[in-house]
Amino acid sequence: MNEHERRLAVLRADRSVIERAAARLRSDAIRSSYAGLQHQHIAFGLALVLDELARHLADLDGAVRWQAVQSCRLLAGEQIDPP
């Protein structure tokens, strides 16, 4: 695998983490709605922000991208990478 292919694979994996976190936010918001809780619009708004981050991941500063991915891993209940 050459450097370009490796970079694309890493971007795809990072994008997937962010998309899973956004999906979890939406799912949790829907479940909380059935439980009668309010303010699901905040979760849906954050999910939209994550969608945009995922779309433009290659354009993000490396440190910002790393932090976004680590935060989304926590949100999705996955193990985070050490700094």
C-alpha cells in the first residue's frame, strides 16, 4: 500500500468513527424522546455538525481532526488512542 492509499484508508476509518458517533447521537435522541425527555434538538444539531466534520475531514488541521476523532470514539463508546 502506497502513502496515498494509506492516507485514504486512515481518512475513511476516521470518517467512519465520526459517522458512528453522529448516528449514536440521533439514536439516543430518538429513544429519549420516547421516554418523554426534552431537548433532543441539541443532539440532532450536534449530529449535523459531526456530519459536516466527516464530510470535510481531509481539510481539517491535524490536531483538530485527531481531537474530533477521539471525542467521537468516546461518544460512540469505543477505545480512544493515546496522545
